[in-house]
Amino acid sequence: MRPLPELTPENTAFWTGGAQSKLMIAFCGACDKAIHPPQVICPACQSRDVSPREVAGSGTVYSYTVNHQPWLPDMAVPFAIAVVDVDDAPGVRVTAPVTGCAPEAVMIGQRMHIAFEPSGEVWLPLWTPLEGAAA
Ligand SMILES: [Zn+2]
């Protein structure tokens, strides 16, 4: 089991959106900036009009790493962790483990789609390759 995040009013939408298979990203209502991790105040214009919005759930691999170290008991290794530029949320990158393909098959520029794994009261994000949509 991965370490779980502590839920706060501003991050609950992100960590529980998986219950509806939705990737929820915080946006500023004043300047439309996408804000991740979620914050109470927009870092661009200091507005407090920040609220979560559903995005497509797809994205492009910006970078990735392959983990070979079992940091936790029962952790299966190796596995890839991808940093993905999220579609519809300029500047937002979500880092999550990759499922659905071999770690060595992950590539920069690869198209991914979000998936979720329930754990306690949160839904942990995972990236999975979007078949047939390679960049
Ligand atoms: Zn703003």
C-alpha cells in the first residue's frame, strides 16, 4: 500500500475524483490558471476563487523514472513512475505510477490516460498508456 495523502478542503476533489473516474484539477476562477497541487489562493493572481474542475484525464509523458527499490514491504518492483503534462490544464504535471505496460516500455512523449486505485478514503492516480494515440 502506498502512503496516503492527508485530505484537506482544497485537495479532496483531486484525491477522491477517482470514485467517479474523474481527474479533478483546481482552477482559478479569476485568471483561469490551473493550480496543482491544489491551493486555497491562486499563485498567479492571489484570488481565492479557486475550485476543482474535471479535465479530460489524458496527458503526455514529460519524464519518467523506473523504480527498482522496494521502499515498502510487499512493493512489487520494478515499476515506472511518470510525470505527465495534463491535457486541458496548462502547466500542470501529475506524477503517478504507470500501470498497463512494462516499465521499460514507457517513453517521453507517450500518451497516457488516468486510472485510479482506491485505497482507504482516497483514489490514488495511476497512468496507463492510451493505445493507438502515440504522439
Ligand atoms: Zn488566478
